[in-house]
Amino acid sequence: MQVGAMDVLQNQPEERDRKKHLSNGFVSSTVYTLVILALIQFKIIDSLIISTLTGS
């Protein structure tokens, strides 16, 4: 998704550096996972899910 979004926004044909894109994808996925884990650890996600399910 990131590569496709960059292509659309730049409107310039550019040779892709596969290693750079792979490392960028890995880093962004890792950061996303760590954020989700932190939200679960601090029980922010749990409270949101429970309140959504109970309608509160």
C-alpha cells in the first residue's frame, strides 16, 4: 500500500529500491504492532471494545 500511495502522490515514474521499500514496510509494521501492544497493555483497547459491545 505504501508503494502504491507513493506512486500516486508523486506522479513520477521512479525506479523502486526493493530493499529500501522492504525495510520501510518492516519498520512501519513493527511500529504499528508495538503501538497496538501498548494500547492493549494500558487497557485502552479493552475499554473501547467493551464499551462498544455493551453500547455504553
